[in-house]
Amino acid sequence: MEQKHILDYLDETRGKRELKSLFQIVMDEVLKELKLEGTYEVSLSLVSKEKIHELNKKYRNIDRPTDVLTFAFQEADVLFDEPLVDLGSILISPEIAKAQAKEYHHPYYRELAFLFIHGLLHSLGYDHMEEKEAEEMFALQNKILNQLPYDFYTDLNKVKKLLKVASSRSKADYSSFQVGAVVLTKDGKYHLGCNIENSAYPVSICAERCALFVTYSLGYHKEDIISLSLVTSSKNLGTPCGSCRQVMSELMDMKSPVYIFNCDYTKMMKTSVEELLPFAFTKEDLHA
Ligand code: THU
């Protein structure tokens, strides 16, 4: 049975988004990677920049704000044979995380995951004071980050807002069927596309291909893409046409998630390129 760890979560900054489920995924991934037996509990608080500054000064004598602070339950060693292992508490400043995500050009969720992994590893006894232990800790951090589920980073609230913009740009003079698409890349950027129709119908383009071509024309490649989302003007969930599925299967990783919304966002379907186009024709087939 999959073990369930306890995340005692408090967002003191009253952020617009509920991030508990995100942090729970990270915590489970860390403990799974370390193959630790039993149930672990940690308390995580999202705090303001001022508060983390104050605590950094008080407990570490460092007079500046920081991104993450860890207070291990037992500084010396954690009681690993207890049925419930209390790892203590971790504090993260979302404001600083956001600024760092921007600076390093990656998604905000990646930065939050990184900081939480860092804090959790500290609470489990890892450190980076000496070169050798730092090497081990950082390698582990990266490994866990890269193992997070493929769809971890897509912020669906943001996607919905951008899909509204994308579909408002749709030029559907003939079908009146408006479609908007958004591609998220690993640097945290979202790329918009919409369907554009011509009086010679076949030379029109669908929103999905438009968004993917925009993304590629900006210099991105398959490895840079995290997900594709789309909205249509249908009350039902309109799925990509066959041509778009073919293009998606070649320009995106087959495992990439695809999020589909109906016109008023009351319905959402999460699927993947692989599910949309099983047994896809690939460039390998050309030379087989
Ligand atoms: N369309 C898309 O943009 N994406 C889809 O997934 C389905 C269809 C566009 C093409 C055309 O402009 C209009 O919708 C009607 O087919």
C-alpha cells in the first residue's frame, strides 16, 4: 500500500491559490526516493518576506530575508523507529520564491518544489556546509525535482486566464467556432495560439498547431514543452482534430499532458498526447 505522509499546511500569506496538494506530491516524492519506512509528518507554513526575515535574524543571526527556513524537530537525530516521525517545521516565502523563479527563468511551481525539497532534506539530516555533503544533497534535490509528475507545473488558473485571451484572438469568420490554445514551456512562459480561418478553408489553421508553431518559432523544442491546453466555443469538450494530434505527437513528448476546457470552463478533461494519438505515425516509420 502506498504510504501516506502528513503535511500540516498553513498559508499565512493567504495566497490566491491552494498549494497544499502540490506540496503533498513533493513530500511523498522525497520520502519515496529516500525509501524511508513509516509515516512522516512535517509542518509547512507559507510566510511573508518580513516574517521570514525576522525569523532568520532571530534564529540564525542573519539579518536579511531568505527563501526557506527549516526547523528540524530534533536537531541531532530524528527518531526513525517511531511510528510517526515528526520532521519539524519548514517556512517558505512565496514572494521570494516568485522573484527567484523569474530570475532563474523557470516555473513558480518548480521553485516552490525546489525550496520544499531543500527544506525536507535538511530536516532529514542533509546539509551543504561541506563540499562532499553539498554535492550529495544537491544531486538528490535535482533527481527528485526531475522525477516530479509530468503535469506538476501547469497552473490551471493561469492557463484559464490565458485561454480566454487566446480564444478572443480567434479569427473564425466562417465556422464561428473559436478555439484558443496555450503551450507552457519549462522556462515558465506560456505561448498563445488561436484558430485563424481563410476563405480558402483548407489553408486555415487550428489553435493547437498555431500555439505549437509559435512556440517552435521562438526557438523552443520538444524537450522544452511541458503541456498544451485548449478551450473551444463548444459546451462539450472539443478534442483536437486528427491533423493537430499528428503535429502534437511530433512536436511534443508523448507523455505531455493536454488539458481541454469547454466554453464556460465548467468542464475540464486531462489527457495526454499519447492518449489522443496511440500508435502514432513517427519519423522512424519513414525509414523502417
Ligand atoms: N479547430 C481548432 O482550432 N482546433 C480543434 O481542435 C478543432 C477545430 C478550428 C479549425 C476551424 O477554424 C474551426 O475550429 C472549425 O473546424
